[in-house]
Amino acid sequence: MPELSVTALRVVRAVAAHGSLSRAARALGYSQPAISRQVAAAEKAAGQPLFVRGARGVRTTRAGELVARFATETLVGLDRLDERLNELTHGPEVRVRVGAFPAANAALLPFALARAVRQQPRLTFALTEASSPQLVHQVIGKRLDVAVVASGPGLPQPALEGLRTAPLPGGDLTVGVPRGHPLAAMEGPVPVRELAHASWIVGKGARDEPQFGAWPTLTDPLIAFRTRTWPSRFGLVAAGLGICVIPDILAPVVPENIALVRVEDPNWLGRSILAVTRNEVTRNDGVETHAIILRALREPFADRQGR
């Protein structure tokens, strides 16, 4: 008796799941004639019909149900075998739990994780987005391995006692203005007095979230809009409805129709970005995961050049 091939099993499972040869063909990326040939080969191997054809598709026979269940079990087993063989060749997957505040989660962390994966291809990640105090609490509670937090004037200060901290690049603030705005045409950093009469687009949210209001040292700034998400802030700026403070770490993902302006302000003490881990070394399957992540986070963004 002819044997059922792995391809035939995949086809039988797909046809049974979709109830249609054409839908199974689209799901698998095969032509419909190829699907029909595989079904015919499977039925020949089984020695009986697996499907009953109808005007609106196909339905499985009792033999078809049996073969479809067997196909699912067999293919799951083959996938697990592939995983085990891959582990023998490349080592086991290393899962790292990483969290960051929203702005860092939008740009700093994704680029860093991409660099980390290039260094250690078996890394996988569970990502969390929260305020800095919440992230620190999760590191202490061993729910996160690494957290990226912000610290400085105007921010809720996380309790970092007893934790390992490492400074990261990107703590500066810039101001986002529409391309063609007079501030974008000025050479070098803009004196803070030039911002005094601007209309500002600022954030809103929970009390323990950094909101990136108007420039920090301005008194009584004019607030035009309050909005929660960065995409909405970017859209309002690009439309010419105001300007907004943008942390330097967001530079790689700021739309091209927004110019980033640096500000000369001797009264602004600045903010810092920190990577936070527990004091004990975090190892997964012998890999010191936090060290890999920290190295990737510390690398500068080539993507910022020219912005």
C-alpha cells in the first residue's frame, strides 16, 4: 500500500480545517490542482475516500476525520522534533522579560532587541510597557529581568535602592516642529526664550506616567492639545497645530515631516535613562541575558544621524 507523505498529511489537515480545496490551496500557498493530487494520493494510501465533494466545498468522511486527527498529531510531533534538533545545533531558546516606559518602548528598546538577537539568535522576549515606578517594582518582584526607566526633574522617581543600574544614551529632550517652521530654520540650539509664545501639544495619562508637557522650564505655557499617544502628538505637530517636547530616544521613529530642534537652556538640568536589573546575575540556560541586553541598549543609534 502506498504510504502517506508528510505533504499529503498537511494537505488533508488543511482541507479538513477549511472545508474547501480552494481555501486549503490559498492557506498553504499551493495551486488547486496540486491540492487535488495530494488528496488523491492520500485517499489511495488510505484505501478509501477521505472527503465527500459537494457544491459548496467538501466534508470529511469518518476515514477523513481519522486521517486529519492523525495528521495534526504527526505534524505537531515533527515540529517538536525540528525544535529539538535546532536546539542541538544552535542551543536552546533564551527567553528574557524586558520592560520600558512608553517612549523607550517605541524606539530605544526595539532597536536594542534587534541588535541583541543578531548577537544571540536564540533570544526571545516578553515585553512590558509601564511607568518607571511600576517597572522597577516588577524587577524587584522578579517579573522582569531588565527594565528601562527614566529619572530626573518632573518625573516620578522610582525606588532604585538595592538594584543594579546602568546609564543609557538618549536622555536629552528635543522639540518637534513641522518642517518649514521658523524654529527649524535656526542654526544650532534654539534659545529657550524662542519657545515662550509657542502653542504646545502635551501628553495626558496616569499620574505616575511621564507626560512630556511643554518645555520643562517655561512658566505658564500655552497648551493647545492634550493627547495620550505619540502618534497623535506627531500628527498634530505635522499638521501645524502646535509643537511638542520629544525625547531624544524617539528620534529614529519620528516622521520625516517633523524637524527635531535642540534647545539651549542653562536652567534645564536634564533627565537620565537607566537600565535596571537585580543584583544577582540573570542566567538562562547558561547565558548571562542581562549583559547581552545591556550591551545592546548602550550602543548608539546610527538611525539618529541627520535628524
